[in-house]
Amino acid sequence: MRTPLLLCLLVGGLCGQDQPKAFRPKHLFGDHMVLPPLTAVPISGFGPAGAAVEVQGSWGERAHTITPADGRWQVTLKTPERGGPVEVTLRCTPGPGAPLTTVLRDVLIGDVWLASGQSNMEMPVGEHGGWRGGVLDFEEEIATADHPQLRMFTVERTTSGVPLDDVEGQWQVCSPATVATFSASAYFFGRELLARGKGPIGLVVSSWGGTVCEAWTSAQGLRGFPEFEAALAATRPGTAATTVASRRAAFWKAVPDAPADVAATSVQMPDLWSRSGLGDFDGVAFYRHTVALPAALRGKELWLDLGTIDDMDTVWCNGARVDGMERDGVWSTPRHYRVPAALTAGKDSVALLVRVVDTGGEGGFSGAAADLQLRGDDGAPRVALDGAWQRFTGPTMRELPKWPRDDNGPNRPAVLYNAMIAPLVPFPFTGAIWYQGESNRGRAEQYARLFPAMIEDWRAAFQRPLPFYFVQIAPFDYDRDELAAPRLRDAQAAALRLPHTGMVVTLDVGEARDIHPKNKQAVGLRLALQALRDHYGEQIVADGPRPRRITQQGDAVRVVFDNADGGLVSDGPPRGFELAGADGVFHGASARLDGDAVLLRCAAVPSPTHVRYGWAAVPDCSLGNGAGLPAWPFSESIR
């Protein structure tokens, strides 16, 4: 399809040059995906205007539409009961001749959860990308992660000043070969649901480290926050933000689609430029290779795996552009591109052309030889693509328009919602899990309003009361915190006034010197407990002790707790309680368990008026319940 000009400009490199009017579903709808059971699921994509589109499930349901002028089609397909695998066939008939067909294989029918937030949601199970060390016992976790009923789709990070149509990413089946890259919090959440008989489970992870809540909220959702209006105005069409994007469009227009008539160099793939004579070269290089196609792969949809490419790339197969990553920040992202069946029909070979653009530093193919392959379905032959290719150098960066970078980053109001949430609407997610708050730590009063507004904003977009379970930020030794962290934790709890919400407390699993605690198993389990109780209706304990009543009792303060299931527990006398009088000065209090209550005393505070617990960036606290869940931090008056 020809992507609308405004969209191309605002994506800033995702579209690059005008694209052919190709027929395809949105990236969320792919092989190994999970679709919700017994639901009318909107399935959408792109195609030539006026084409007839048919979507058919192997269980017998089908739906039809005609692609409108803008090329964006959508149908609603009724899904069967949970289970699978099944297939979904998409056909496009643009006019006379054979229809274009795409088959989505190994599709499961089960609950699909949206997982979002900042780096503690992004943190993977294993050592991947810039992450080192993985979660607790990550080597064992990876080795035992054989869960074919669990699938994950990770949204590629990008920003936009306006809502986009699609996200980049692909579904992966959970296995020891894939799980290292999975979001750890989301994986352990899904694994627990699977263990409790709620599978199949799909997880769509849309997260970005170091990001603020307002970036994940739409412009509409931020209407009650005038403090963001100026920043929102700066990202709208016609502003400096789109000037950057239009300069990117000009850059791609100046980049050639094919090598000039220059001599080729034979290189061994994967070809890293610093090792093959291009160490000082910043610019464009083309790679050509023709490979014989086994009969079993001819006329079939294929996957082209190219490993990681530094920095950006565009790929053609048999003369047709199939895909590419033409934006900042993807140098460490493995390339997996779908090759339509029409490009291999009647062919006994595939001619590949890969354009690599390096804007500075290292360039070329940075993955392993085993990463390069052309493959079909599981069990079909795989064609290795390492070895000798022909490389042609193109223009240098000095000969092209300057590549414009967006220096504003992701922490602008609405830009992550526009790029990484809006394209997922209106997919009928079962619910959402969320781990974010560290980047809003200094604005607790605002966050107490902003976070619930974001939840309501998402619910309005998806047109349903999306169950929403979130993680309270973990202990970390912030520099000169001045109680910002406990205030932010309290602000997070304000979202519980909304129905179908739940909060996970992590006071017992933080690490004072690591803002990314490794015990994500506890985080995922506790998120799953919230979902099992609230969404699935199980009669289980999902929360730790929470104060219900605080009264003066003689010379002591009595704090009675809800959720004291199995009795209140502590390793020794409970730690973490403080009392204050009218002067507002807090002093540590001695504490004693008394059934479902804790009795507090402090000689320095003869007339206490206020009690708090776990009220520090890294509190030393010990109260929990028999279910193994920690008590909530709180700061309340004595009544």
C-alpha cells in the first residue's frame, strides 16, 4: 500500500520511501499468535484500495470486506473455544487473476494480556541486549522454559506525535531457545496462569525503560492536566516534531534503492564492517546473494532471518521490497522478515538485496552465522545464508542529507501511547499488567491523579473495563530520596479506587543497589494472584496485610489488619513501624503481634497522632501474612 504521507512523516523512518500497495495483516496478527476465545476479534491490515478481503478460520468462521481508499481494512472474526492450534487464512483479490493469500499458522485460542511500563517490565529473563545477569536462577529458568502454550509478542520501541496504525514485532513460542528475551515480569505472570489451568496464554509486551506515565497516556486522556498542554502542542502536526520527521523522509528519498555500477567485493557473512575493510565507513552498502530454493519451499510463505544489523536496513526479495527497519535504535534487534508466497511461486531461487545504512560507528551484520537463514514451516528445509555474498558500497553519510535524530526521546506526553498502544486498539485484551512509576517518583501528588487517568484512558480506548493490575515500585537507594519513593508508592495505591484493579507490593523483594531487582518470579506470581482472584474469580489470598483500623489502646497504638490470612507473621518482632505526635517527628516504635493486630509503643512519643510503616526508599520492615505476602506500606492518622 502507499502509506499516507502524514503517517510516513510522523513515523520518521519507519515508512521510509513510498511503499508498494502490498496486502498484509497488522504485525500483531501473525504465526504463533494467540486470539481470545469465543470473541468477535477485529482483525485488520493493509491492502490495495477496492480489493476484496476474506479472512477465514480453520474452525469454519469467515468474514469479508472491501479495502477502502486509504488501504486500511478490518473484519471481525468469531473465535472458537480455547485450544488450538488453528489456522487463519487471509485472501485479497485486487482484481482479475489469482488472489493474494497469507496463512497464519500455529494459532492458539486463549487469553491475551497486555503488559506495559518501564524497565522493570522490560527486563528480560536472561542476559540479552544491554541486560546483564538475568533474573534469579536465570540459567535454570531458561533451561526449563518449555511452555508451547505460552506466546509473547514484544512491541518494538518507537514514538509518534499522532496515533499510528501498526507496531513492529512478532510472536514467539516460549521455549528455552526464546525465553531469554521475554519480559521477565510478564513471563512469570503468564507461566503462573498457565500452571493454574488458564492457558493458552498470549502476552503482548509494550514497554520502554525510563519512561514516564504521561507518555503512555493519550492526548485526550491528558485533557485534565494543563501542565502537559505545551508539550503536547510541540508534538502535533505542523510543529518542530514533524519537521524532524519530514527531514527523515527527505533522507530516505535521497538514498538509492539499488547499487550503482560499481565493482563488487566478495565478503563472508555475517559481515561486520570493522573486520572487512569498512571500519571508517559511514553510509550505505548493498548486499546481493542468490540462493537455490528447495522444492518444498517454492510458492510458500517464508521467513528471512538476518540477525542483527547496524544500524538500519531494507530488504528486497526477487525484486520486491519485503520489509526493513528504517529508524533509530534497532541496531541490536534481530531481523525476521516475512516473504510472501507470491514472491517464490514458480521460482527455483531467491535473489536477495539488502541495503544497510550506518549513520556512525560500527556497521554491517553483527549477529552470528547461524542467525542467517531462509525458512518455512517447522520441519521444512532451512536454507543457510552465511558464507559468500557480494557487497557494493553506496553514498557516504557526507553525501546524503544529515540523518535527523529526535533528541526529545520517549518522555513526552502521549508519544508512547500514540506509537505503542494506539496501534493495538481495538484488540480485545483480557486485561493489562503494569510496572512503572520510578520515572514519576518526584511527582507523587500529580501521579495520584495521572495514573488513574491513564487507566481510564486505556479503558475508553478499548471500550471495556480492562482489568488492570500493577506493581508498586520496589525498594531502591535513590540518592537524596527525601521520602519521594514512599509517597509515590502511596500515589500508586490511589488507582485502587477504580474497579477491577489490583496492586502488588514488593517491599520484600527489592535490592537497595539495583533498581532492577532480580526476583521477578515473585512479581509475576503476585500479579497472577491478582488476576486469578479478580478476573478468574478464584477464592484465593492475593494481598498482604493492609491496615483496617488504627486506635489508641492505653499506652499503645493498636493497628488491626485486613488480609491477615494464616495469621500475621514476622521474623522476630515486627520491624518498620514509626509513631509521631503533634510535632510531626517520627520515632521508631516497638511492635508486638496480637492476633490480626500489631501493638505499637514508643517512649519518645507519649501522645501519638500518626503511625506509618515501611515509609522509606529502602525500609527495614518484616510484616507479612501466612500466605507469604508482605504488608502494604502506609502512613495514617490515629483515629
